[in-house]
Amino acid sequence: MSDALPTIWFILIAVLWLGYLFLEGFDLGVGTLLKGFAKNEQERRLLINTIGPVWDGNEVWLLTAGGATFAAFPLWYASLFSALYLPLTLALVALILRAIAIEYRGKGHTDRWRAGWTWCMSAGSAVAAFCVGAMLALTTTGMPLNERGDNVGGPFAWVNAYAIIGGLGVLGFCILHGLLFLTLKTDGDVRHRAARIAGSWGPLLLLPLVAWAVIIVVRSGHWWGWALLLIAAGAAAYSWIAIRGGREKAAFLAESGFLVAGVAAIFSSVYPVVMPSTLDPQFSLTVGGASSSAYTLTVMLIVAIVFVPLVILYQSWSYRVFAQRLSVEHIPAAHAIPKAVRSAAHS
Amino acid sequence: MDPVLVGRWQFGITTVYHFWMVPLTLGLGLLVAILQTVYNRTGNDVWLRATKFWGKLYLINFIMGVATGIVQEFQFGMAWSEYSRYVGDVFGAPLAMEALIAFFLESVFLGLWIFGWGRLNRKLHLGVLWAAVIGSWISAFFIIAANSWMQHPVGVEVIDGRPKLVDIWAVLGNNTAIAAYFHTLSGAVAVGAAFMLGIAWYHLWRRRKDGIDTVDDLGRVVVGEAPEIPGRDRTDHTVWLRSLRIGAWAAIFAFAAVALTGDIQAKLMYVQQPMKMASAEAACHTGNQFSVLTVGDLSSNNCKDVHPVIEIPGLLSFLAKGNFTEDVPGVQPLVPQYQEKYGQTYPDDEAAGIHAGQQINYQPLMIVTYWGFRLMIGFGVLSAAAAAYALWATRKGTVPRSAFLSKLALWGITAPFIANSAGWVFTEMGRQPFVVAPNPDASGIDGVYLYTAAASSPSVSAGEMLFSLITLTLLYGVLMVFELLLLIRFVRGGVASAMPELDHQNYKPTVSSDHDDVLSFAY
């Protein structure tokens, strides 16, 4: 049992990242679409309100994935986060701006205020998605780690083709995920436009993620990697056909299936390595070498077994409470602070 | 440039900033939940208005705590990878539990609360707020348990030079953590209370200044109304008066709890980290006298330059040991003890970076510990005294017509914030040169300690750290301006800023009749 614990935790970490990409994926996608997709203020507010009640709970999956990596694989957490110092700084700035934009954008009443926060939310979402993707890609393709697990490639060692493919992969996935989410959550013009764009650009948006998965699977050469990859490709194709045929729910589910199979293909192919060293395979961090003690893993496993299902339960409930489709007609007039109060208070 | 120093500045700035939002979230959240509970029980409009208004300010602040909280979790790995490797088997667990048990509860249910007005039935809607507030309070416990482990490591064994967790209950039940938890939460309630008191005072004063409320010959309030100003009806007066009195009482109770828990914590700290407490007193020599004022060049950290001016004999022994005679060790006799136990120089090891082999200075920065300790206590006392005065001043139903006092009430909001920050700066700086402090007492485990100088990321250059330090500091500074701007705007607008329906002239029902009311609130 205790030999299996690091492996169980590796799977759990993969599940947490999967949960993050599945849920926050459409938040980041919808956020990105605020620029370029939304045509006017009403549509921008519609987009924000589709994720309004749920985005914060979705983001906690990131904190849980980070915290669980720290708890279960401290050496992985330490090497990965310190090696990617600059891109993670960028990701933090992006995530901060995105979060503040959601809450503050609607609380001001000038066009400049709204336009500024729209930029913060759109760019923040896109940059956050890209950086998370780059980080996940680099933990599968490796960094120049020395025998202590420290990056010796300098501050820009992370700038390589894999980081860009992974970054674009997650960004592209998030945009498609956001579009498909909008076909389920909205009504009217936004819904149809989202379906149309997903129908024409879907394959292109998924291409970099597929490329990343193919690179990993080719490198490892495991048969199950190929099998999962095949399933992922099938799901993606089915999703594309479904959205072109107007079956929105099927398209969203199939595309989510693509995510599950794709992430499974990547993580199962790199196993048992959690972060390769590009200098010497001996320095690579592995599931066994980077993990916490059996006691810590057991404690955290019990906590996870109790609380992960509970979280999924109440988080699903929150989605049910806000299940209705929204359309621009539902968006109340801008929640302005009455001028009279302000002028009276100033006088 | 020393990357450790830059990293410490970054951790200090981001953490103190984060901990401006957090105590307000914890304290005000509790108060809002209580207000809504009273509303549910009574159905009285006063409490609904109070809930909506304070709830709006709560949310404006909450999001800043959430956003800056992500940095907190990430920067352990980013800037302090050696620390993360050393403590990983212990420290990651409470962080993961915090996310899984507390953050989800807080975030999911707060989303339900924000968008749930009119959608969830009243009981359920109150329930989701309590769930969110309890989530915040649980999160505070886990992060304090993690921090307390750095102050007082327990529940581990040293294997291969690193602490391995052997007893999670010892970590979660750490006496340092229990004391610090209640101390911190009392401090958080003090913050929320002063916030409520100050703003409510301002509105009562505003109503008097605008000639809406007057006082009779006996000084009792004569409540009026101003129909042309949205929200300025008679009920409005009750909203502010009740808020003020709740805030004042909460501040007084919070202070009593802060003092009590602080005393417990201090007594533990004298045993667990004697150097920190000696340094808090700028006590160079062993003795029993508490320093009311010590002058000289504290920043030199040299005992020769430190001159106690006013001292109360016996008080230090009382604070540390509960009697008036037992001597408390001073800095000078402690230094050789530390040197003997933990060595004269940093280990000559790659992990210690540029500090490898250097002399260790076991004495924390006296100017910071001495004044941090006194600012914490001073501003705490100040806000409790102000709350007591506020209760007395409003006994006849309103506040004096003094613009000065109104300004003071608003500025007074900062007092418990300063006390909180000073307390944390004191306790974190007082632990130096250790990031994980060794414990000389019996419950301490031999060999569990880590120098701050050996904790930073070897692969991250001082330049990278400086880049993120500057980036985050600038970003936080700008965001602070926006948060204050919004808070001030909503405060000035009064209850009507959170309840547009009170603005009868301009308010239009937002949802046309041919659509279902699927959004009672929208960003």
C-alpha cells in the first residue's frame, strides 16, 4: 500500500489539474472572449455574468492543485515553481488582474473604467491560461535541473518551443471550452455566434494541445499513450461534428472527454517522471523520489477521500442553482450609485 | 545584491498587504452574517439594509484578499524552494487542507450568496453566507497552524536531515497555533468592528451636518428625513446607530479577547522563542522590569547603545511567567546559548547561498521587534478606548456635530490594521535569523530548524526577485488605490449605493415582465 501511495497521489494531482482545466478553462475562455467576441457592453456583461457566481470556486482548483503538489511532492513543487519564476510571476499578475476585474468592473460608471477592466480581464485570462499551459508542458518535457533539482539554465530557460506549444495548447483549449460553455449558458445571438465560431475554428484551437500530447506520447512510446490519444482525437472529432450539427451539449461533453483523455495520455506517458532534467536523466524528479513520507501521503489521502467528493457535491449544486441560460435581456441596467446620494454626500 | 534580502522584502510586502484584506474579510464577514441572521429572525428592514450595505463593502474587500492570496501559496515554491524542500513533508499538508476544506467552502458559497438574493429561499441564503464565513475562519486556522509550526515545530522526526511528519494532530493542535489562532481572529474582529464603527459614525455625523437629524434640549436625537436624498429616511438613522453600537461592542469584546490570548501567546513565546521576547523588550540584560520607554540607537542592534528610560519593575516577569520576581533572560546572556547550540557560522553548504560560512547574528532587529510589539499593543488599546468613548458619546442616539471627531472616527479605522500588521511584522522578524525556529523547551525537537539565509531558491537570481518585487509592489499599490476609491464611493453613497431601489426617483425595475427573473444581481 505505502509503495502505491506516491502513484495514487500522482493520479490525484492529475485529477486536480484536470478539474482546474475543466472548470476554470471556460472561465478563462469566456474572460478572453470579452475582447474580440463580445460586440457591445451588454454582451460583455452577459459573458461576465455567465461565470459570475462560479468562477471563484473554480479557481480554488488551482490553489488545491498547487497546495496538494506541495504536500505530496514537495521536491516537485520546489523545483517546478522556482524554475519557472518569471512566467509564474506573470501568471500571478494576470490572475490578480482578472479576479479584480470581475468584481470591480461593474462598480464604476465611466466608459474608461469599464474599458480598462475589460482589458485586464481579457488579457489577464489569456495570459493566465498561457502561463499555466507553459508550466504544465515544461513539467512534462523538462528543464535543465542539476542534481539538487535546481534550474541551472538561467531565468529564461523556460523559453522554448514546448512552453509555447503547451501555452497555446491550454489557451486554445480554454477559448474553445469557453465558446462551448457559452452555447450552453446563453441564449440568442451570443449562443449562435459561439456555436458558429466553435464549428469553424474548433480543430485549430485544439491543435497545439494535440501537438503537445503527441510529442509526449511519441517520446515515451507507451501503447496506452497512443490508445488514450486515439480516444482524445475521436472525442475531439465527435465534438466538432456535434457542434456543427447544433448539438451543443454533446459537443461540450465530447470536448471535455477530449480533455480527460488528452491529459491522461500526457500524464500517464511521463509517469513515473514528474519533471525530467534535460541535463541528465539521473537528475529527473520521479514520483517516488519527489514525494512526501508515507505518513503525510496517507493523511492527505484521507483528507482527499473525504473532502474531494464533498466539494464536487456542493460545487455541482451551485451550478444547478445557476443553471438557467442568460441572454442580454436578463442583464439588469447598470447598477449605478445614485448620483443624488453622492452629490448630497459631497455637499 | 542579496537574493535572500530581496525575497524577504517581497514576502514581507505581499504578506502584510494580503493581511490588510484578510482580517477585514474575517471580521466584517462575521458581522455581516450576524446582521443577516437578525434580519431573518426579525424581518426588520433595518437589518436588511445593514446586511446589504456592509455586505457590499465586504465583497469589494474580499476579492482583493482572494487575488493576493494566490501569490502567498505560489511564492513558497518560487522564491523559497530550499524552504519548501526542507518543510515540505509537514508544511504542505495544512496548505492543501486549507484549499480543499476551507477555500472551496468560502468561494463556492460566497458566489451563491452574491447571486442568491431572491433566488434561494431566505433560510438557505443565510446558510450559504454562514458557510462562506465559516470557510474563511477555517482557512485562517490552517494557515496559522502552518505558520505556528515555523514558530514551534512539533509532530515530526528528523530523518536524513529533514523533518518528517509523524503526528498531524500535534501540528494541528500545536499550543502555539491555538493561541495564535484566537489571537489573530480576535484581532480580525477588532478590524471589522472599527471599520463598521468609523463608517457608521461618519453617516450619523453626515445626517446631522445635512440638518436631517437634530438634538433636543436634553441632547437626545430628533430623527428626521430628507426625501430628496436617496436612502436618507428615518430607518436610515437606525441602520447607522445600530451599526455603530454593534461595531463598538464588538471592538471592546475583541480587545478583551486579544489581550487575553496575547497574554497566553506571550507566555508560550517566552519559553519557545526567548530571544524574540527579549528583543521585543530591547532587554539586553536579564531582569524582571518591563520597558515603557527605551531610547538610544535600537537600530544599531548593539546593547551598548540601548538605554532604558522608564521601566516598571516586576511587570515583565508577570507578562512572561505570571509572577513579579522571576527573572527573564535578556539578549546578551542568550546569544552565547544560541551560539553553543546552533553554531557560530552558517553551514558551509551550497544551500546557504552567499551566506555560507558567514557569522550568524542571532539577535533580531531590535528596533523592529521593540517598536512592533509596542505599536501592536498601543494601537489595540487606542481602538478599544475609542470604541468605549463611541458607546458613551452615542448614548442619546446620535454623534456630536464635530467634523473633527468624524474624521477621527474614519481615520480610527486604520488603528487595528496597524496593530495587526505590527504584530505580524514583530512575530516574523523576531524569529530571525531562523525561518523555522528551533525550540529550547522540552517539547522542542532537536535538529529541527532552518536559517532564513539557507531557505531561498538557489536557482532564482536577485535580479529576478527584484523584478517580481517591483512588479508586485507596483501592482498592489495601484490596486490599493482602486479598492479605496470604490470603498469611499460606496461609503459616500450610503445604503442606497448597495440598494438602488432606495433611490425612488431614478430606480427602474430591471427585469421586464416577459422574462423570468434569472438575475437578481449582475456584475
